[in-house]
Amino acid sequence: MSQAAELKFDAHGLIPAVIQDAETREVLMMAYMNQHSLAETLRTGKTHFWSRSRGKLWLKGETSGHVQEVVSIHKNCYSDCLLIKVRQVGATCHMGYTSCFFRERTGDGKWQITAERVFDPAEVYGEQ
Amino acid sequence: MSQAAELKFDAHGLIPAVIQDAETREVLMMAYMNQHSLAETLRTGKTHFWSRSRGKLWLKGETSGHVQEVVSIHKNCYSDCLLIKVRQVGATCHMGYTSCFFRERTGDGKWQITAERVFDPAEVYGEQ
């Protein structure tokens, strides 16, 4: 894979990928890719990641149907981070929010939810 | 530090921080923070990171003057990634671009520069 040769994967074979809504420009999530998940992303046009907790390839939306269609792929100056602009089907966060970054730090050091839930996780994922 | 207790730092004591322009919503860079750099960011209102290559605390803009004034701090659902919205003084990338993500992948697998340089690195950083 020529594109991988020009990217710097870390000691675990991973590269962080920031996912941004191509239209609204909202930052949706950050996850890790290895060479295989990047290849699958390129082949299918849908984002795939490497789940560090489950130790497996992960098609974003495989359970929820909330896939991300790739619009463009960018890399940073050091070639050690990706920025992928997507069209998000449904919503990104498994907790029911448009973006995983739905908590904001308050002046007194607490974390406050500053977004509205757009779906009910129990309905989309079933009881877990 | 109460805010750190609610964040998940990795085995190296680091947490990735995605930096976004609060106004234009452009994703500017991704870098890592440890507890100390996060504390300095909170104390000063300017982003500080941990430089893995130099092994030291790093005030973004310490050489260039291109500091980032913190507008808001967000965390993701797993509390293992930060999103920091900033007002960027000057430009983010040490290579002279507004964002570090100035290269885009082309259909034939090459990386193309898709942004314009906004400053000359040699002028800002001197000969290196």
C-alpha cells in the first residue's frame, strides 16, 4: 500500500484519525486505524478503525447503521495523524449524540453535557 | 487536579488533544497533553502540550509567537480524548500553513498540498 508507506504508524501499528463532518465541520470523534482498517476504508469508502479494546477491525456503524461515508482524507505535517472528512449517516456517538465530544469543561472544573441527544442508544443498540 | 481525575491518560500519561479553530471550525492540529501541560493550559489560557520527540513541556507558539488562546475544552464519551477550540494567533503549522492537515489524499493514492502557505517558516523560525 503506497499510501501507508508515507504514513507513520506508531509502535502498535496505529495512526490516530480525527473524524470531521464535511458539511457542518463539527469534530465527531477520534479513533485509531491500522494499515488494514485504512485499506478497508479506502476500498469501501466507509470508515473502518482498529478497536484497541476489542482487538478487531471495526466498521463504524456496523451495529447501529451509523456509517461514515468518506469525503476526503488529509494528513498532518508529520504524517502521523489523519483527518477524515465524512458524511455521517445518523449520529456518531454510541451514547446518542451527534459528536462524541458532547461534554464541555466548566469554569469550576466540572464536565457538563452541552449537546442534545439525537437518538436513544437502547433503541439502536438494544439492551447491553 | 480534579479535571485530570476524570480523564483517562494512556500508559505514557498522555491524552490526545484535537485543536480546532473556534471560529472557522477548521481542524488545526493534534498533539498530546500530560497532566502538567493540561494544568498549564488551564492556568494560562494558552495551549501547552507534551513534546514526545523533545521530551518536554511545550507552549504552542513559544518560538513563533503563534499561540492558541483557549475558547472551550471538550472531552469525548470515553474521556480519553480532548477537543480544544481555540483562537489561533498567526497560523498553526510550523511549515507555514493555517492547519497542519494541509495535504489531501488524491484518487491515485498520492498526497497533494491543498492549502496555501500563509507565512514563510524561515522568517518565523530562522534558519534551522
